[in-house]
Amino acid sequence: MKIEKKPVFIAVAVLVCIAMIFSTPAWSKDTYKIGGIFSVTGRASFLGDPEKRSMEMAVKTINDNGGIDGKMLEAVIYDTEGDPTKAVMSISKLISRDRVIAIIGPSTTPTTLAVMPFAQKAKIPLISCAAGNKITQPVNPYIFKTAQSDVLAVAAIYKHMQDKGIKSAGILTVSNSFGESGRQQLEKQAKNFGINIVKVESFGAKDTDMTPQLTKIRSAKPDAVVCWGTNPGPAVVAKNVKQLKMDIPLYQSHGVASPKFIDLAKDAAEGIILPTGKILVADLLQDADVQKKVLDKYIDEYKKSYNLSVSGFGGYAYDAMNILAKALKGSDGDTKKIRDALENLKNHVGVSGVFSYSKEEHNGLGPDAFVIVRIKNSGWELVK
Amino acid sequence: MEELLQYLFSGITNGAIYAVIALGFSMLYNATDLINFAHGEFVMLGGLGLVTFWTVFNLPLPVAFILAAGMGGFAGFLFERLAIRTVSKPQPIVLVIITVGASIFLRGAAMLVWGKDAHGVPDFSSHEPIDIFGATLLVQSLWILGIVLIMVAGLHFFYNRTLTGKAMQACAINKRAAWLTGIPANKMVLLAFIISTSLGAAAGVIIAPVTMCSYDMGTMLGLKGFCAAMLGGLGSLWGALIGGFLLGSLESLGVGFFSSGLKDAIAFILLLLILYIRPQGIMGTADSKRF
């Protein structure tokens, strides 16, 4: 038996080798290959899944309109499952095997941080869809991003507090990279807005009761509480605040800006104030808003293409693809030229805000990318 | 004072959750000498089952409760028949690893059925939180507390007063000897699985309003429940109760008087200490080793 198996094994090995040699795609002059790295499945799939769909949708629209400089776009998308190791494998494949000229994604901050050095080394422009501030600070020549940084979200919250005459705050953050980054920004920017942070507490992402932390915050007597986390923790916090009968305003982060949060926190969500990108409240915006038209078009297209309600996150990839399309014009597929065009891009009206990149600024958004909303009657209400 | 009381109330809320999960571990260990690391996943099944039966199908709460717990029991039945009994050489380590595999499988299946988002359910009774000396306690915590006590008392009665319960314990002590005396050992193991998993699912049902339900809620809850069961003494029903409350209270006191970052560390340091000083747990007896 054993002796018979050997030639078969060798034959298979030879076949696999041949297949691998020939599967390396020949560089085609008629298409631009764009890589996509998203966490389509796994924990962060709520980000990656709509991002993948949005990117595919944007590519299809561009191709239907004749492509760029007569060349069609081809999207090569890999799934990271939210795992930095898989993200690194994906980007290596995109660079060495698929020979893409630009990359969109990854979806989360840890995966982006893991792949950044590879894009930088290969000198391939990468437009990340993650929020983390560390991605574009300090600036890497080839790394851009489209998601709003938490810097802007914190600024939007503090601005609102300042307007309301709030002088002190207690903060409660989830103990993961999202919460940590939020806490750093909250502590750093507080001085600029004349806000005194009286208590800093944290909670685990899967914790089921935050009353001890809130009790500690309550005894420090702040004017407001800021909670920074993603579902379901902040919903538990909202319930606990009601349970403890704390009658000070509760601010939440943009991490829970979705109808899901209201669904989880139920009555406890009423009156909570949070910053959000405009996509969530597109129908409440005035027609004069510069983003209104883009938002309506995106939401309409997304609903038509996938028959799904739009999420706040797909826009990051949609913006990235459209920005990239602008930069690709006249670049002839040269990655250096694409990069330069990206850096010189000004006033691109996108789903997440108005982008103006520069040498020092690779996120390109201003504080107007966020609006402050209050939850009222299980819906959103714009507040000034 | 007010703060201390609030920390203790928080401890009761969490402790009751840990205790009800620990109970399932202990119950199965008592009957089969096996630790089911998929227990947290049955808790998750119960919680998500309630989401479906109560908030989606709009069934009355008691009916939804029974259906969700029954669903957990049925899943346990399938688990025992398809994964546990089919093992040709049932060594403990093999079975434990099978339960770990089952937990991964159940988590994946739940993700496909219920999606990746968390789901919330309303409290059982829409009553304002109870105010005692300035500290507040959720009514749902009392529900959990009450049901845990009923479960422990029920199991205690089952093991000590009914023939089936005694037969089940006999199987755990020596399966072959039990079989020789005419106890259908396989049936007893199956029954133990069904009871334990439906208890787990019932636990998921009663904690759902407090914890919110998602496909991946079971892992951490299972670990904490296991920790509580070890603390109290694996196999001891009252020990599970005490372990759960001890763990919950120490966690919230730790958050209150030290740092919220240390919350999970406290639980596991405590577990290590107990295992070092009193390996059999608080309520366990030193001669509880069985062959």
C-alpha cells in the first residue's frame, strides 16, 4: 500500500506546484486591481460586511460609467475575520500575488496597525476604514483613512458640554483598544474645554453589572458621565444609570450610534446624548447640508443593491473607493502618482464628511463630520 | 455606607448569575464526574431562546421560559447521544475536550441563527428598582435569586430523596457497579445531561434581562460559573450557591475599593488561592475523590 501511494503523492505535489506557478495572474493593462481587506466575518463583521458590500457597489458604479481613463476596476477582497495575523497574510497576498495598485481597509484599528508597515514598505497607498487615531498620527506617506477619529468625537462631546455649562465629568470606558483610545483622548482634551475629570473608571466588554463603577463616579459628584464603549456594555451602563437614579446627563460615544443600542437599552436609552456621523440622521438633515445629496444617493443605492438597511460603517469603504477613484485619474496606475493625488485631494464630499487631505493630515475630516444627537422616543433628535 | 451597600447589591446580582451557572456544572459533575465546558453555551442558548420565543413570537413569559429551557434540554439530549455516548474510549480528558469542541460548535451555530448582534429582553416584571438606604437593587436580581434557591432546593431533594437521583449518584461513583445492580447507567447519564443543560438554559433565561444576549456571551459566563463551582466545591449544590455569591461580592467590592481594572483578576486570583489552600473547595469534603 505504502509504495503505491508515493507516486500519487509526488504527482499531486507536482501538479500543485505547476498550478501555483501559472495561477500568478499576469499583469493586465486593461484593469486597475484594487485590494480590499475587511473583517467580513467574526467579531467585527458589523464593520467589515457593509464595507465589503459598499466597496463592491462603488466599483460597480464606476465600471458602469466606463471605468477610469478607459480602464475597468477589479476588486480583490480578502476576509481578515478581525484577526491581525490574517490581515498580514491578506496584505502579503495582495501585494505579491495579486499585484494591486492600492488597498482599501482593514476594518479595525488593530488589523490596520498590523498591516501598515507592509503597505509602507511596498509603497502602495492604503486607505484604512478604522477609527483609531494612531493610524494617521504620526503621518505615514502611504497611509490614509476615511473613518472619523475619536479625537473628533471627543471634541464634539466636549463642545456640547461646554455649551451646556458642564464643568466636571466622570468617565467610564470599556477595557479594550476602543475604550483605551477614547479614555486617552477624553483625558487629553478636557483642559481645552475647561472640563475637570473627577473620576476615571473602566469595565470589561462582557461585564453584566456596572453599578459599582457608577457608584464610585456618583460619589465624586460630576456634572455629567461619559461612557465610551461598543455594545452591549454601554447599554448595561445606561440601565445602571437609571437604576441608580443618577439625574446627570449621560454621554455615550459614536461606538453605539445605531438603532441596536436603543433596542438593547430600551427605556434607559431615553435622553442619552451622543456624537454620530451624519448617515444615521440623514433624513433629519436640512437640504442645505453639503453632504445631504451624497448621503441620500449612497443610502438609496445601498438599499437597491442589497435590499438591506444601511449601516453607519459601510460609508468608510464607499468614501475610500470614491476618493481613490479620483486619485486614480491620470495616474496610469503608478502608485507614487496615486499617493500624491490622494495627498492633494481637497473638498471631497463623502458619506462620513468633507475630506481635505494634506501633507500633515491623512484623515482629512473636521469637527463638522460629527453631529450631536439625543435619543428621544426611541429615535434620534438633532441637538445644537 | 450607602456605597458599601450598593457594592453588595451589585455582588448579589452578579453572584446570583454566577451561582445559577455554577449549579449546572456541579449538578452534572455530581451525576457523571464530567465537567461540561460547553455549559456556558447552553446558558447562551437559553437566553437567545427566550429572545425568540418571548420577544419575536410574543408567547407568554412562562411558556417562553419552558420552551427555552426545553430547547436547552433537547440540545443537551442531542449532545449526549451524538457526541458523548459515541466515544469508544470515554476517558475524562477526551470527554472534556469534546465539550470544548461542542462549545465552539454551539457558538458558531448560534451566530448563524441569531446573528452577531446582542439582543435585549425586558425585565420579567416592570417594577422600579428597589431603594434600600439609598442603594438600589433591580427586581430582576430578586427573580434570579428566588429561582436559584428553588433550583438548589429542587436538586437537593432530587438527589437525596428520589430513587432516580440516588441511582444517578451511584452511576457517578462507579458506573460498572451501578450497572451490575440493575441501574441503567447510560440512561442515567443521558438524564443528567438533559437536566443539567436545561438548568443551564433556564439560567440563561432568567439572566437575559440583566446581561443582554449574544452568541458569544457563554464563554465568559461559563468560566466565571466554573470558577464559582470550584470555589464552592465541585459537586456540592450549596457550595455552588456560596461560591457564586462570594465571587460576585468580591468582584464588586474589588471594583469599589480598589480598581475596576482588577475585576476579573480578583476572581482568578481567588480561585488560585482556594485551589492552593483548600483544593476541594469551601463546601467540598476532602474524601470526595471518586474512582
